[in-house]
Amino acid sequence: MPVIALLNQKGGVGKTTLSVNLATALAQGHKVLLVDGDPQGSALDWSAQRKNESAIGLFPVIGLPKETLHRELAPISLDYEWVIIDGPPGVNKIARSAIVASDFVIIPVQPSPFDIWAAEDVEETIDECASIKPNLLTRFLVNRLFLNTTLGNEVQEELSKRPFATFQTAIRNRQEYAKAARRGMSALETEPHGPAADEIRAWMEEIIVALNESHHISRESLHVAANR
Ligand SMILES: Nc1ncnc2c1ncn2[C@@H]1O[C@H](COP(=O)(O)OP(=O)(O)O)[C@@H](O)[C@H]1O
Ligand SMILES: [Mg+2]
């Protein structure tokens, strides 16, 4: 069961939005656990709204905003094919614990050089964990790219200087994400054939390919996912 954490010490970059959309995409056919690692509990709030919606698939969302997250999650995660951790704001012991718990850390950044520079803190925390997490996968994900624009040269250049790669898929700024979240839903449920659903699925496929290429993750769950 691959464990994926969405981490960035900056608030408002889309950790929760992307976590709930990724978890929902994976839950269409798999056993998924979403872990809220943020003391503010936004993913738990989303889940509470979700319970009011009939005719959509529910999956468990648990709150573990603790520095012992990695230890507490280990036995629970065995029951799931995918585990997604919605990370806390700030560089702290919870963030470190989320890194230790993960196979893949995804750092959402908005497409501005300031946001990319601000991610240095999370890069440092990942570096500090390198000795105990030698096989950790790490990538940037551009979020809230303005509709119908491409990634500016300046942003591309900044990303290329960072120590980790960036997903090819960029998530665009779309009202649909906020609209769906207010009802405890994802864009895959409110508009399953819309452009937001398409880009979340494209990002998910990239995650599966990256994990498949790495040789240290449970093959079985990946095989199931790739053949979905
Ligand atoms: N791709 C997007 N398009 C439009 N709005 C977005 C997008 N990603 C996030 N948002 C909005 O930005 C705000 C912050 O997102 P959130 O996921 O709560 O960030 P974080 O968890 O990193 O603090 C929310 O109001 C959310 O609806
Ligand atoms: Mg959040």
C-alpha cells in the first residue's frame, strides 16, 4: 500500500483540495484511507459534509495530526491499498512524521517564484529524513495554474533548479474544486467528464507510473491500480 503525503509548510497551496481529489480518484476501485495530518482538520470537515451526500462512495478519513503519525499509521495502513496524508502547515514534527510514514511526498506549489522559493523549508525537512528514507520519491505539483495559460519560463526555470522533479500534469485554477469541496465531494463526482476530473486522473496516472518505476513499493497494489 503506497503512502502518499501532500506536504508544504505554506497554507493555501492546495494540500487539502488535492488530497481529497486524489483520494476520491483512487477510491473509485480501491480501498483508500485519507489521513488528516492538519490540526485544523479540514479533510475531516470535508468528510463530515460528504456523509450528507447520498449516492457517492464513502471511504474512511481519520485525524492523526500528531508527531507519532508514522507509528500509529503503520498498523492501520496495512488494511488499505492506498493511503493519502493531507499534511499540516508549518515545518514541524508532524510534517517530519508524515515524511517518515510515506513512500511518496508531493509538494504542491502555486506557479510563482515566491511559492517555489518558499518550498525550501519542506525540501530541507525531506533532506533531514534522507538517511532513514533513502527510497523516498518526491515531486513538485503545480497547482492553480491560470486557465488557458502555460507555465511561464520564469517558473519553469525556478522549478528546474530544485532538487526534485515536477509532475508534467499541472492542476489549473478551477472553481469546480472549491464548489465540489463545499459539499464534501471531489470534481470527479460533480463533473466526472469535466476538465478538472481529467487532470486529476492524469496526475494520478503519473503517480502510478512513478511508483511502478521505483522498486521499493508493494508490487501488488500497484499492479491492481495500473490495470484498473
Ligand atoms: N486548483 C484550484 N483551483 C481553484 N481553487 C483552488 C485550487 N486549489 C486550491 N484551491 C482553493 O484554495 C484554497 C486553499 O486550498 P487548500 O486545499 O485548503 O490549501 P492547503 O490545504 O494547502 O491550506 C481553498 O479555498 C481551495 O478551494
Ligand atoms: Mg489544508
